Amino acid sequence: MDTLTGFQRDLLYIVAGADHPSGQDVSDELEGYYGAEINYGRLYPNLDELVEAGFVEKGELDRRTNYYEITDAGLEAIQRRREWEDQYVDLSLL
């Protein structure tokens, strides 16, 4: 997780929180969060890097649409990241 960009971490969180999202589903969520259009030339190469890193699996819904699913390694990476963040952020202060 420490080698991922912030954008890739956001992708990982979205995939983890959704049930087999398509690339379009992921894009829609990001656009809602960022308030800006997400370029497909940025989205899909970053999703592919998460697949190559073993954090996400890619499957096929139909001939035109892929879905993404978090792996155990992806969940573990999120857990480690959250533990690391928790040592710096005291949620009771929020």
C-alpha cells in the first residue's frame, strides 16, 4: 500500500466498498468525490496496476464490461493503512 498513489488508494477503497463494481461504477464514485471528470486514460491503467499488484481482481461481466473485486491482499493492505493512520489521527478529537 505504501507504493500506491493517493488515486490508487481511493480506487482500492471504492472497489472494497462496492459489490463487483464496473469501471464505470468506480469512475462515477470518484467523480462524485473529486467533483471532476475522471479520464479513462487515468482510470483503467491505475485499476490495472492494482490488479497486477494483487490487490484487486478483474473479471468479465460481458464482452464489453469488466468488474473489479478486492482481494484478501487488498483488504490486508487497507487494514494496515488504517492502523498506520490511526496512530496519527485521534478520532475522538473530531
